[in-house]
Amino acid sequence: MENTTIGFIGYGAMAEKMAQNLKNAGYTIVAYTPSGKEKNGTQMLPTPRTLAEEADIIILCVPNDEAENQSLYGEHGLLAGVKPNQLVIDTSTVSPEQAERLSALAQEKGFDALEAPMSGSTPEAETGNLIMLAGGKEKTLLRAQPILDIIGKLTIYAGDSGAAARLKLVVNGVMGATLNVIAEGVSYGLSAGIEREVLFNTLQEVAVVSPHHKRKLKMAQERKFPSQFPTRLMSKDMGLLVSSARKVGAFMPAMAMADQALALSNRRHANEDYAALIGAMEHSVANSSDK
């Protein structure tokens, strides 16, 4: 830990909170984002290549495959500056194929890569209570474990490269499909004339709704959707899941329906929390005061 520099490629809300926990543990943090905007006093570096050259350990935390590839390739990309045996931890939610490509690049270039997508939103990132889903070589996981133990409360080893990416899609698919079911329930309850506060207060009390989704219901009840997990990212993850499911022949009509609902919500609520789908459903029903 002493004199160890961790470089973040991608420095959004989740990365910033993970970085703060690592700072508190004594690590030095540097970061790269395309905008180059400084956040919370963290030193921003001009390119992924510069970051790879200056950091001891690299953490990728980008929104999608395209953003990751833009950071990896080219004259100023990570691959142009990565060092032999350097540890690269990818916490991004990307396609399984992208995770496998990074593993292949690691073998080709001689660095260690671990996929470690996380389950949790900004509240869990802030408190270090993320669930880390790890994929890759077990010896690489051992190298990364001290860092994962700071940013998360539990690490689950899913298997070889691509396994953690697939497991993350399962987790987010359940989240998205459940949110859609809750939104449908709210739509029915309001359309049937149940008092709004009675409906939302009841759903906050019953055990069938998870603590995570109760947070989303609270947003919908207050008609405010601060972005803990933006719709654009949840919609992207559902799309990755449906695409991957088609390749393996999985039968998942409920998740496919949720993919469509979130894609529609994404048109107007891309940067709001994905709980905005509940608000969109409420807005569509006859007895909504927002109609």
C-alpha cells in the first residue's frame, strides 16, 4: 500500500467513491477521463497511456464496451503504456466478449487482468459495501484482493474470464425485471383507485420488495430520481443480457420485456435513476395527478 499509486480510467460517481475509500486506506489516486475535469482534488492525467505509465495498478470503470476500447487502443491508449506484470482491474459492466478480449490482451501484452464488475449503487460504493464479482485467474484475484476488500464487503469468484461479466448480467437482469414488475404493480394499483400514499407505504413494508427496490419506490413516491444508477446504464445492461441470452438459447421473456420497458424509459430519463420507469408508468395512468 505504501507509495502505491492506483490509476482510474473513468472517474464517474462510482469510481470517485471507490477512489475515496482507497485514499482513506493510504493509496495515492490518479485518474483519466475524456473531459479531464478535476474531482475532489484527484490529479487528472491527460491520456490512458500516461496513466498506465505513472500508476502501479489500473482500475477501469467505464460505461460500456465502446468507451473501454477507446481507452485501450491507439497511440495514447492504455495498451501503449501498460507495463509487464501490471495489475489491471476492470470494474466496468461490459459484454462477456469484451471481458474475454481484455483477458486475451493481458496474455499477449504480459500484464495481469481481473474482471471485477460490482453489484451495488452509489450508496454501497460510498460505504465500501459493494459486492465484487471476480473473473480470471485465481492468482490474479489474490493480487487484487486487498483492493477489492477496501471497495467492497464481499468478493465472489465466478470463474475464468467472461464468467463475472455473465454473472453481473444475471444480477442486473433480476434488478431490472423486478423494477419493471413493481412499476406494473404501481400502475395497476393507481388505475384501480388505491390511494397513492397507501400503495407506496404498503410496498415499503412488505418483505417481497427488496431493500434496493424500496429505495427506488421511495424515489417514485417523492417523484425525484437522483441518479444512483442511471437509466442509460441499466438499459445498456439489459440489452447486453438479452443479446447474450439469445446466443446461448436462454428463455427469459420477463427480462426481455423489462429490456423493452427500460429502453422506452431511456428515451426521456437517460440520466435519471432507472427508478424513473415507475414514475413514467404512474404518469400514464388515469388517476395520476401528473397526467
